Amino acid sequence: MGKPYISVIITAYNRKKYLLGAVRSALNQTLSKDLYEVIVVKNFRDEAIDRQLEKWGVVDLYSDDVSVGGQVSDALGVARGDVISLLDDDDEFLPEKLERVYAAFRDGVDYYHNGRVVVNEAGKVLRVEGYSAIIKGEEEKAKYALEMMVHKAGFYNSSMSFRRVISEALDLEKCDLAIDVFIFTAALLSARAIADDPRPLTLYRVHSQHAGADLSSFEAMQAEMLKSGSRGLSDVAYLASLCSGTPYERAIKFLFLNHKLAWLALLERPQLDDPRLNTLGTGDLIGWLSFLPYQWHHLLHFTRVMLVPALPKAARRAVAKFTFDRKVRQALG
């Protein structure tokens, strides 16, 4: 095996508050500096930020692409690494992250997912998450794909690293928002070995301007969830059609139904172009119930996802308000 060269791609869209902290965390790694590079791709120019990135020797790209897939594709166009590690602008790598990534890919892994420490705006640790799995070969991928999806091996950009060749299994420019599940689906379709490392190597920040959950007001959160919900649902509907007839169809169906039921639970949602996405069918509920054996550890969430879309609007609003209040308490501490 040759030495993998890592490209860290940090994406930023509009947000500036945490970006330099994210970059600093990628630079302050125990891995030798000659084994990785850092690329920032953002949709804004800021004199102070750009000056600091230049001082640090970071590749600073401007992209006016509104999609996450487009931003990542722009960065891949200049990236020199065989291995790609993603990092959101509001998250951070812990110091040993890239050393662990380097070791995993040196040993032949094609897709690597690590655990995370979840903190709020004040830096308070809310929880530590991680799951352990090493999957090799097509038979094991087919057998454990759904289990990996349920245990979130396909979520959270900042916990993901992948051999860049597997990203060619899908057209990332078709990804509007859910780059994490795009990359994981690409890994299912083309990776030889997948590792889910429970070690918490990423700091994942929950805050008032977190993607998909603007907590400045209840109305702002609803507006943001409508926007991000429709984008994410469109992404997973595309992936579901792409994986139809493959050994991974059921794993992606779980993801699709999770997104669809969450979309149908929202207030004042508009009608989407695909009529199948606008109604709750008996087949949706039967399909969701079929995943119950995999969801005993998240039974309350599983039940809420299934029942809330069928509630009257007033009840759905009450659930949404309760969720908003809980997220505010969590983010602000």
C-alpha cells in the first residue's frame, strides 16, 4: 500500500463565526504536516478570514454554488489527496483525527467513519456517540448495510473520510444538501472495506444557527426546516431510485422513509413536484414498521417519526414547539 495523502475539505456557506476554529483544528493535528493539506471552500469573501487563511497556507476557494455537492466538487477539482476528510465550518477535528484516518487508509480501508463528541455553544459536552464495525467485501456490505445506516455510519460530514475514487460512483453535483448520505451510498456501491470507528475524533457543535435548525425563533426554525427538509428529501429520493434493485435498496429505503415522514410532520409544507412525496400512504407505515427490529434502542424516536405525520395540525404544532424548546435548551445550555 502506498502512503495516502489526505485532503481536508472544509465547507462554509454564509456562516463565519466558527470557521477559523475549524481550520485551526485541522492544522493542529498530530499527523505530520507533509501528509495532508487543508482546503476551505466558501460562498463569501471576508478580508480578515482570507488574510488568516493565506497566513496559514490554506487553500482558499470561493464558490457560488448553493449546493453542498457542488462545493465539494469544486474542492475536489484542486485537491491533491487520495483520501478526503470532510469538515463542516462549525465543527472541529480532535488532535488525533487525521493520524487515525491515515492509519485506517494505509491498512486498506476505503470509507472511514469516526465517533463524535457533541457540544453546545458554551462548550458543554452533551453526549459522546460512536459505533464499532469493520465491513469487508460485497457480501458483508449487503448483510450489514441497513445496520450501518441505522447506527448512523452514513451521517455527519465531519466524521467522514473516504478514498476519493469511491466518490466517482455518484455524481456529487446532483447532491443538494445531504453530502454525507451521498458519500455513504457511494461507499456501499464501490468501497471494498468500510470502518466505523467508535473513537470520538470529531467535535460536533449544536448551536443556534445549526444547519436545518435556526433557533433564533420558532418561526425561523420552521422556515429553515422546510427549506432543508425539501432539499434533503429530494437527495434521498434520488438515492432510493438509484439503489433500486441493488443489495442496498432496503438500507436506502430506511433513510428515504425517515426523511419522508419527517417532511410530512412539518407545518405549512408546500406541495413538492413528485406527488408521491406529498401524502402518507399505508405502504409508508408498513415499510417503516418493518424496520422496528433495528430500532429498539431508539423506540421513542421511531414511534414519534411514525405517528406525528398522522396527527392533526394543532398537535403537530405542539410537538414542533416542544422540539424547538428542547433544542434551544440543548444548544444554549
